[in-house]
Amino acid sequence: MAPSTQVDLLEPIDLAEHLDKIELYLGQVCQIAGISKMQLDYWTNKAQIPTKGKKQRIYDIDALETVMLIKQAKDKGLNLGAAIDAARRYRELKREEQQQPVPMQD
């Protein structure tokens, strides 16, 4: 097989299908969310965000989304308690929407 046709064997990769496998350390989550480690520790405890790891907290993609939603709500002026509630409600609504059957069109 000629080298130029080897590229034809490749197909696009949907990275979204693999995001649930990603695990991030506390510092990485802080960098992505634009918050300090102290903030993340506090939010994790206050919002009871599930983490893995014993010596260092490890966050999965769902935990990262929760942190990002809290940050977004705080940036829009909500206090931390309201931001946590808004993030929870948003995630619940999103989960419910994903479980709803899609109506068939004629």
C-alpha cells in the first residue's frame, strides 16, 4: 500500500465519546476553571463534588462540569450557595432531557 493512501484508512474520531474516561488532578481543574486551589477545595466540600484519589483529589469530567457551572453562576453574580443550587438544577434538567424519548416526526 502506498503511503499516500494509508491516510484513506483513517476516520474522524469523536472525542466526546471518550471524555468520560478523563480524570484530572486538582491543579488541572483549577487551571481549566480559572480558580484557585483553595476555592476548588472549598467548593468541592461545600457542593459535595465526588472525587477519587486518596493523597490527591482526582476529578472526572462530570465533576469538572459541576465546577465550571458553579464558576459560571458565580461570575454572573450568584453567591456560592445559589451557584451550587443552580449547577445541581442545571445538571438534573440536562439528565432529564437526555432520558426523554425523542418524538417521531411524520
